Amino acid sequence: MKIRSILLFLIILLQAGTQLIAQGAYIPPDKPRLVVGIVIEQFRYDYIDKYWDKYSEGGLRRLIYEGTFCKNASYDYFFTQSAPAHATLATGTDPRFHGIISDNWFFPLREEVIYCTGDSDVDPVGGSFERGLHSPVNLLPSTFGDELKLSNNGRSKVFSVGMKEHTAILSGGHSANAAFWFDDKTGSWMSSTHYLDSLPVWVTEFNGMMLPDIYLAGCWEPLLQLSEYADCLPDTNNYEKGIRGRSVFPYDLKKMTRSALPGVSKKEKDYSILREVPSGNTFTTDFAVRLIEEEDMGIDEITDFLSVSYSVTDYIGHNFGPSSVEMADAILRLDLELEHLINYLTDRVGKKNVLIYFTSAHGVAEVPEVLSDKKIPSGYFKQNQALTLLKSYLNVIYGQGNWVKGYHEKQIYFNHMLIEDARIDLNEIQNRAARFMTQFTGVSSAIAASVIENNDFTRGHYRKIRNSYDPSRSGDIFLNLKPGWVENGIWVTNHNSVYEYDSHVPLIWFGWTVNRSSVTRKVNMNEVAATLSALCKVQVPNACTGEPMTELFR
């Protein structure tokens, strides 16, 4: 009887297998043929729920309905900016190890600000000179894309696309086939000689179409009726900076591209405005799709990787704030771009052949004036005034001298040569200055670099500061502002803090072997590169500290 039962079971299995084959069942490959990273700048986690009822069925909703949604993912470092995020996603480690502590950092010896991807040793390819001097020269370790190419002697194709140069360069890594970014001087896509000697023919042809002229020929009007944006601030309010002085719909883009900027004649087009309106995201999607087609990505068994970064929401958030109608409209239009890209990928490569991860580089703080009007503590930290008073204080304590070299990104940089010549203990002056800075309105705490170096913080805000600290690039004093406070600057609001509104971001995995599920545990964003490496069966980036997400291996 046992033998008959076993035979019957095997016959049933065989019939089921035959049925599946007859129905065209597909077994996913051992590794995805194409990995696509979609990274949005300044997409707060709460945007998922806030605009849920207005999203299309094929964009974010589809990703969440069919994918693995990490609801508690965040960056575990201090300077929540775009460049550190893209570097962390690519390398699987924190800024203290990958070296990209912020978008820019101060270099005291030359008293100049260093841009994270600036490189005067390369030449531009396909664009204006000043926009082409960029490479991953300041990124210290390897990336997922680098390790993917190393695993098969360079047969994997690795590309990255972003309106900002650093989003493309840091995501693609050192050995990418190419990183492409937008040149707002010429309205075209470009690269540098770190990757290419000349643009591929198809990129030249794509640039020749001059799509920016088409995108900027019309108006930006709300996708929905203004009454549909009831959860936002009124379209007319006093909290917004706007674009070129305008902060109310509609935006006549054709007229605005002819507006005179410093150094730009009225006869020239101002293509930089494409960075600040939703059509810039459309331009990014169009280029990414063309790249996949022309470079034959995802067509064979060798895994390829493409990173696509959308930056328009960052500019809109800075100019209008997260509760504006403009931000809501940009998010809804971005959702349509996601739907288009996802449909294209699943149609061309197949859902079981493509692995997509969707996330954000950072969030953003609410406009302080909005909070203040609702009686919530907030404000703008006046760093210039504070720095002036600190200099006066140090002159009283240590005598007249240029003790402070500069201030940048909530960091104070001291004149180390002067301090050494004066035989002043560096730890003493750092700690004295830190105590002085805590007296200013809006400052939650100030911590000296010596404290960061000599302690191993395991949790809290100091741990995040430690994870952003690089002794060769960081300052002597870190200023942690109170929640709701941002530095006084040219924007109505900013990100760049330890708080959840800046660090908490959505993370969604979709396609290939990914099942529909939710992950509620705390996920560190340095786990992304480790997870990609494990799924694609390649070595993790050489400074990786993240662990693979076990939820994707069940």
C-alpha cells in the first residue's frame, strides 16, 4: 500500500508539472538579469500614506502590493543629504567609511569648499566644461556595481543616470560603463573622461532631439483640481520662495526659461529650470528607457545594473516646502513616471528577470514658519551670528587670532596650525567652544571631534554623528539643532538632521523572486548593497558593514 501511495503521489506531481509547463509557467533565473535602483531625492516616508488614494495603480501601489515593503528603514548617520545617501546605498557602509560625509565639505588648508565629486583631473564629455569636471575620486571603497563587474571580468553592464552629477557618479561607482548627468548649460546629457572618451552615438542622437525645448515650451499646471489638494497648504501662501519669484500655479515655463539670471542673457534659454519642475523627471525617465534599449541591458544571463535618480522633488521641497501643492503635484506626477518605467521593465525584461529597489535619499523638515504658526517649536538657526560671537569669545580667552577657519554644514573648522603654534591643547579649545555653542537658540547639543574620536557610541544622536565623521574631512565641532530647526539659508526649509523626518525613508523591493510582504523591523540603509550582493551572488563592496536582509531569502 505504501508503494502504491508513493507512486500515486509521484504521478500527481508529474501531472502538475506537465500542467504548469503547458500553461507557460516560468521559473525565475538563478540571478536577476537586470537590477534597477530607483532613488528619489527628498521623498519623505509619510508621502506614501498622505497621497495613497491619489496614486495610480501601476506606480507605488503596484510596488507595495506586489513587493516587499520595508516600513521602518532609515539612514543611521548625521548629514542626511543626497550624496551621502547615494554613496551609502552603493557601498553598504556609512560616511565614516565611504568618505562622502556630505554634498560638500570645507578644506581648511586651502579655505575652500570641496564638492563631493569634483575632479579637475578629468575632462568633460559631451557637455559644457564647468559641468564636466566630475568623477568618483572622493569615494573611498568599491560599490555594488564595481563588485558586479569584478565578478565576471567586466561582462556586466553598469550604468547610472541622474540630473545631478553626484547622484549618477556615486551610484554607478568607479568602474561603471558610464554615468550620465544633466548639463543645464546646454540642455543635454553628459559624462566625463573618467568613464568615456566620447559620448555613444545614441546619446548624441538623443541630445540632438533637444527634448528640453519641448518640455519647457508649455505650462506646469496641477494634475488635479486644486480642491483635490485639501491636505496641502493653500496654493497662495506666504511660506514659499517659489521658482524665479513665482509661487502660484500655473507656471509658464516658456516664459520662465527666458527670464534673465545673473550672467545669462535674455536670448539664452535657462535650462536649469528643468531641475525644478516635474518635466525634469520625465526627461530622466525618457533617457533611462533609451539607455536600456540602446545598451541591450537585461537581455542575457549576465546580471546588469542601472541606477536612476530623480532629483526634481528636492528642488521643489526646498523652494515650496513638503506641504505645498507643488510638492504634492510633483509626487503624483512622479508616480506616473514610476508606472511608465515599471511597465517598460516588466514588458521588456519580464518581472521574473528584473529586480527593482525603490527608496529615497532623505526626507525634509517642515517649513519652520508653518510649525511656528501652529505653535510648534521651530525656527531658523542663525549660524553667521553664532560664528561671529564664537570668534569674539575665543579672542577673549586665547588672545587675538584667526582661531576659526570656517563654518560649513553644521560644522566649525578650527585653525589647527595657529592652535599648535600657540601651544593650545586642541581638545581643550574644541570642548570649550562646544560648550559655548550650546547657549544659542536652536542648538540641541554641540559635540567636539575629540569626543567623537575617543568614544564608541552605540545608539542615539551621537552614534549618528560618529557615523558621519571622517577625521580628514570633518570639522572640529558638530552642531545638532533642535527638532523643527534648520539653518538659515536661501531655502524655506532643509534636510540634514538626525530626526526621523529626514532619515526615515521608504524602501521597497519588487520583481524577480521577491514576495509580497511587509518588514516592520528597523532596517539600516547600508543593508541595501549587502542584500544586492547576496542576491546576485557577488562579493560585497570592500568596506561594506551592512548585513543582507534575510526577509528576501525566504
